[in-house]
Amino acid sequence: MKKHLFLFAVATAISLAVSGQRFAYIDTEYILDNIPEYQAAEREVEELAIQWQAEVENKFAEVDRLYRTYQAEAPLLPDEMKRQREEEIMAKERAAKELQMQRFGREGDLFSRRQELIQPIQDRVFEAVEEMASRGNYAVIFDKAGGAAMIYTDVRYDLSDDVLQRMGYRQ
């Protein structure tokens, strides 16, 4: 009997502790879509990507042009001249690949620029969420846009507009 009474007391204590916790969710995609600075940063990054892609494509087009010219002239060229042209084409191709990696590689210019422009905005969102979580005594705040598997969400617990208001983007 004491064992059952102890288990009942433990179960009651756990249920009271769990019921005291508050949960909420936000949608960072929605939040970021409503921050003008984020939209401007995204546009700038997209414009840079387009510009740099054109630059890389021009380099590869030049390599292609040199190669086609070489193929047309190769039967008439002496061996030494063929070797020189081949080396020139390979050097230009290497330079084009290096430029591509410099611009679009894992630690490339595009990644760095995206971090420089967007990270401060994401940090501000996180700070607003953190402040709301501590003030509102939330145990967990889920991010609906972050791939959290949520089958059902009650809109009463969506704090996305509150985050925007805390950041000064909503009245």
C-alpha cells in the first residue's frame, strides 16, 4: 500500500510540474519576411549571386571559346604551339574554377556576405525570443519554420507577431 501511495504522490508531483510549464511556437520564416532589413539583405545577396554567376560563366565561356578555336586550328599547329595552347586553356579553366570556388564555395564570398548581412538580424530575432521566453516563463518555444514536426498548433500560442512587435516592426 505504501508503494502505491508513493507512486501516486510521485505521479501527482510530476503532473503538476509538467502542467506548470508553458510552451509556444514561432514561425521564423514569417518573422523574417516581415522585417524590411532582412528583405533588403536577401535582395542584396541575390543580386551579388547573379553578378558573380555571370562573372564565372564569362570565364567558362572564354575557356570554351579558346578550346573551340584550338580544335579548329590544331591540325595546322606545330606540336610546341599545340602544347602552349593546351596549357593556356587549362590555366584559364583552373582560374575559372578557382573563381567559382572563391565566390560560391563553402567559405566563399557569397557565404561570407550572407553571414555579414543576415546573421545580425537573426541574432536580434533570437534575443527577442529569448527575452519573451524568460518574461513569459516559457519552457519551450518551437520554431514552426525550422522543420519541427508539429501535427497541430493552436494559434493562441503563436508568438511570431509578438516577436515582431518586440523588435519594433508591429504596433
